[in-house]
Amino acid sequence: MAKLLEAKHSLIPYLYQLAIRAHETGHPLQRAMFLEFPEDRTTHHLDMQFMMGPSLLVAPVFVPEDEDTEYYIPAGRWTDFWDHSRTIVGPAWIKERVGHDIIPVWVRPGTVLLRGPANTGKPDYDYSKDLRVGLFELGEGETSAKIPGGAVIRAERKEGKVKVSIADGKASIDAVFVGNGGKTERVRVEAGATEVYYEL
């Protein structure tokens, strides 16, 4: 339980911004799969898993610990939230034995995921400080994620190089994790840096 609670605390920058967006647009935080993947007919009948915002696929376990759980992964290379060395290329059905202390969570390709510092022990902290920025299977071009009430973290991939920058406000980045082609590497970030570069 402590592991799941800590994960939730670290995800508050993502979840809080989703709540703000839900207030502004009416888009729910917790979404049926077909809302994010209307073109994938398989998702139209899935009622045992959901998307938390546009970026995280959550597959709760509804079977005893000694039985396999089964869920669906849409197209693209998805990254295991708990173990970034594990990726799945969809569309695919996953059947696996899941322990009582974990819930399958997968990060959508093309995601910039903002997380707070590790071991905060609480959900209320400075969401712009010591961010851990996860870049998951980015395509060519630019994408971004907003910090609640503050800056924007931009990520640009161009010709085999990735640039992460802080825009429209103040923030500090503790670490950048780049997932590409099924491999994830941690990029060193100098204290006070507003731009981080990485060559794929």
C-alpha cells in the first residue's frame, strides 16, 4: 500500500493539472478507453481498465492473486510505469500474474510525464520544485506538459536529439528520464539548469 500511495503522491503534478483541465473543459480524469482511442474498436467494450488522463493506462486486478489478470494495450510502444525497462508494443492483450502489492500501469507513447520528488510523504508540496521529467517514446516534433499554476515543460525531438526546457514560468528539474526504443536512460541535470539536452 505504501508503494502505491507514494506513487500517487509523486503523480500529483500530473493529476492536479488534469483536475484543472477537467474543470475548464469537462474532460474527466478517469476515462473509458474508447474516449482516448475511438478508432480502436477493441476499446469500445473494455470495462475492466481505464485511462487516467491521456497518458496513463490503469488495469485494476479483479482476480485472486493466484490467477492471471488480462488487459488490452492499444497501438504503440507502451512503458511499464513501475519498471521502465519493460515495454509492450500494441495492439496486444496482456495476460500475467500480478501480486497484491501492485496495479498494472502503462505510460502512453509520446508522453511527457511530470512527477514530484521521491518520498515526499504527502500530496501537498511545491509542484514546480525538483521535478522528475519522464519522456516516453517521443516522436519527431514538440510536446509539453504544464505544472499546475505555473511553468510549462517542453520537450522537442529533432534529428536524433532531445531538448527539454522550462518555459512560461519558474521550475526546477531534478532528473530527466528518456525512454526510446524500449530502453530508458536517466539524464544528468545540472543544478539550476533550465535546458537539458540528450542525444538518442
